[in-house]
Amino acid sequence: MASRYIRTLKAVFQIGLFENLNYLKYQCLLKGGLFRFLTPTVSRNQSLSASFFNPAWLDFWPSKETVLLENTTSAETINQAEIILNGEFPQFGVNPSEIDLSPKNELRHWSQPVPPFSGTGKQDIKFIWESARFSWAIKLAQAFYLTGEEKYAQFFWKKYAEFSKANPLNLGPNWESAQEVALRLIALIISINLIKDAKSSTIKRKTDLYKSIADHADRIPPTISYAKAQNNNHLLSEAVGLFSAGIFLPEHPHARKWERLGLKWFHDAVNNQISEDGEYIQHSNNYHRLMLTLALWMKVLLQYSGQKMDKQAHTKLSNASKWLMCQLDPISGQVPNLGHNDGSLILPFCPTPYEDYRPILQSASRIFLSEPAFNPGPWDDLCIWLGIPVKEKRKQTPSFLINPSIPRIGNSDAWASLRTAHFTSRPAHADQLHVDLWYRGHNITLDAGTFQYNAPPPWDNGLAQTLVHNTLMVNAKNQMLRAGRFLWLDWAQSKIVDQKDNLIRANHNGYRKLHAVHQRTLKRISTKKWEIIDLVFSSHQVSNEHQIDLHWLLPDWPMEFRGNTFTLSAPFGSVKLDISSDTKTNPSKFNFYKKGRSISGGVQEEPLLGWYSPTYGCKIPALSIRYSIIHTLPLTITSRFTFL
């Protein structure tokens, strides 16, 4: 019990007063049952005059001729819409899944939710929310806009009717999160703009949808204290959703309030959540993309309505665009699987794969940096659909940008990054000094990702732990104290102690209670040869031994093992990994894991090892190599990667 109180006190002091006060306010309203009065199940909008629901149709959409002329992916867009007509959509950007809009749980007021692993549902709530975001509807709307075929609009209206019937206002899990409400609101506004002229888009259907959009907007402000307590993409999503409703329904009695609050919260979120060097507060590449996508939509709406973005916010977003560009692999268009990856892709105008970050980088670069990031390609579709000019070509194409906040070395063919964070906000993963290594468009050393937030242990955000990252553990402990699914305390801080063109050296203090310091040197010998040197030492006089476990997560490619050397057969040839230490006295051992099971025999299974999660709810086999040794400090372990 004492430990619980200590953790609570640490959380209060380490998270921050502002977040704690907002969370306390939210919990008081929730426990007091006040949200049932603030968000009633009877719509206030149904009784309003139809004159209040005269939408302002957005006029920045390109003409059909412009789309067909300027992009080469219209056929693929229509193919994807055809799949949706069969009742499937790419869940979390990848997995073909049924569009299921009917929660299986008992319908209660959203403020009285059924726990995710009780009752008849027993389902991770994100699987309920994903269909209800209506991102798939944008693809249907595109297909109708391009072809004029009624079947796409008809299917939208069929599914929207299913949602409305199965999810009455403020009842059930699809009204529980104001962020989910906001993202659905944005998708509905985009969709109706593109299908408004369909025969199936009758006046009654459209009016009912407008009133539902107003209901969605009314749901957001009462729980804004929760979004402020989270201080992350929740606040940003809700702000942009609210502003979108105000712009789209300008004659609604609440329109000016929605617009004013949305703009205020948007500026507050951007200015507080993006660091000066451009990193987003959630320490996640996927959430960074979500943030830039929301900001892109907000910028387009501001230009449409003749308003300007706050200068400081625009500068922050410019830096954020550069920051993400520095994470990009220029060959594949992918980025490291850094931090949480919840599968968000909210403006799927491009038919490019989920893991391709070029669409958002091209759009963000054009609108926040005033120049394209790449030469023309399928990644231009997002710009085209949002009315952002695409004729200008990139003036120069560096192999990749250099950003002092991104410890990265190499070139476009082979590069590596070293995770070195000085946290001023809640960490996402215990991943200090994690190394991502890329060669010819292939991610060689993988960041395991997320898989699920809401599942029985160990899959309750278990891949956030040090164990699964490409770094090392001391005495089988995480670098930080795990106090909840999303909460780390006693933050590990790192700093760079040396950086040159082909070398980065950094350390972190996550094992200070063990009187141990981990220092890692990432070194590029040549394009085909890389060296990672791990030094564990103590600033105290200690004679006791420490257990040191070094972990590498590699693709599930055929492997041969001889002595301290591993050889993997890769699509481009082979990868050789050699691991050794500077001690001759204490024995070391290797263990290999795949799909959570040991493939080296005679060792305890580790369910989290040997998995790679490219998006939420999806995990595929990978190869975990674990090098273990018990020794006094200091100790040096060297890993050498050679591409053949």
C-alpha cells in the first residue's frame, strides 16, 4: 500500500500541476454524474429551425478534371472504394476488417462505460472506435466525386443510418471519447461535401446529418478538462473538430462559440505541445503524423475562412515538419516505429500504404515551409484534394535533412538514429539509446511498436518497455518506473556527449538507483559496416555484479548462427551481426526468440519478444537476439553489423 501512495505522490509532482488539476476536475464531474446533464441523450438540435442548418460548402476541392489530370492514382482510389462497398475497410491502416458500427456492449450513457474486459463485449475499445471514425467514408466520397456513381453515396448513407441507429446520442462507447467524436465529425463534414450532389443525398438525409454534426460539436466542450489533462492529441483533435463544425454550420447558434474555442484550443495545443526543435509531445512518429494532419486541415479551413494562424503556431508547425522529415527513410518513405503507434490515418486521400509518410510530409512541407519536400508522385494526392498547388517542383533534393535534435548519421542508402531524449513531458516508451538501422530501404533493427493498449497482460501496452527495444537492460529492470499502461515515473534522461559526421555517443541515467550508467556509441565505419559500442560503468565504488541484457530485434529472415556471429538472408543479400564483450572470465549466453517463444531451447519464454507491430492490433513474427552476461562494472559490449 505504501508503494501505491509513493507512486501517486510521484505522479502528482512529475506530471505537473495543470494536468493534475484538469484531471481532478474531470473525475469530479464524472463521479458526480454531472456529465449526464451536460451531455443529454435528447438532442437539443432536433427542435431548432432548419434555417440554422444551412451549411457553408467548402470550395477548395479540386474539379474532377484537375484530379484526373494531376494525379495518377484515381484508379487505385476507386479500387479501394470497391473493397469498402463489400463491407471491409483497412482497420488501423492495414488489416482488412468488417465495418462494424454496432457496439456489442450494453448501451449506457457514455459516462457510465462498461469496462473493456467485462460483460459480453470483452473487446479492446479501440476496435469499436476505429470503424466509427468514418475515415473509410472519405474514400467512398472520393470515388463518387470522381465517377458520379450513386453506389458509393448510397453505401455511405446506408452505413451512416446503421451508425445512427446503433449509437443514439451520448449512449455507448462511441460517444465516450470526445476525440473520437471530433475525428468522426471531421470525416462526416468532408464526406458530405463530396457527395452532396448525389441523388441519394436527399434534403432530409442531409439535414439529419447536419443536426448530428451539431450534436457531435456539442459533445466536445463539456469534457475538455480531460483533453487538457492529457495534453496531447486529444486536445488538438477536439479543437480542430470544434472549429470545423463552426465553419461548416455558420448559422448555428453555437457556431461562433465552436469556432472561437476551437481556434483558441488549437493554438494552445500547438504552442504547448511542440518543442522548439519540432518534436511532438507524445514522442511518437505516428502521433506526430496525426498532429501534422490535423494542423494541415486546420490551416486549409483558416485559409478558406479568411483567417490567419498564430505566427508562433505556424513556426512550431514548420519545425515539426522538418523534424519528421529528418526521421524519413528516403527510399521507402517510412519512418522508425518510434513510440506509440495506434494506427491513426485520418485523411486517407492518398492510396499509398499506411506506413508511407510522404503524403503528409509533402503536404505539410508545401503549406508550412512553402516548398515541396519531394518531386511529384502519388504522395501529392493529399495536396490535390485539399486544393494545395502542386505544380512547383523541389528546387534541390538533399539525401536527408540534418536536424540537431535528431541524432542520425549515414546517407540515403544506409543510416541509423540513436534515441536520445531529455523529457519535459511524459515519456511514451522506455527506449533511451534505442538504435534504428536502415539499409537500402529496409528497416534492419526494428522498434517493436505498440500492438494493443487495452488487453490482458502482457499486451496492456507491454511493448513500451525497455525489454523489447534495441538497447540494454541492467538487472532486468526498465529504464523508468512503470506506473500504468501509459505512465512512466522517474524519467530516464539522456544526453549526447560526442557527435561527429560518422559517430554519436550518448548516455542516460535510467539506472542511477543501481549506480550504473549506460553509454552507447553509434559509429558508421562505411555504408556497409556499422558498430555499436555499449559501455556500462559506475561513478561509485561498487564490487557487486550486474546482469546485463543486450537486445536486438531483427526482421524474420532466415538465420544462421555460429559462435558470436549471426547471418541473416535479406532481400538485398545478407546481414551479419557479431556481438562480443571485453571480458574473458565470465561466460555470456545468447537466447533467440520468435513469436514469444525461445528458439534456442532450455530458457524461459518471453511472450513480448520476437514480435513486431507495424500498426495497432497487428503483430508479426520477428527475431529477438538477446545477449546476456553477469559481470562487475565497467563492461563493454560491441555489436557489429555488416551488409554483404
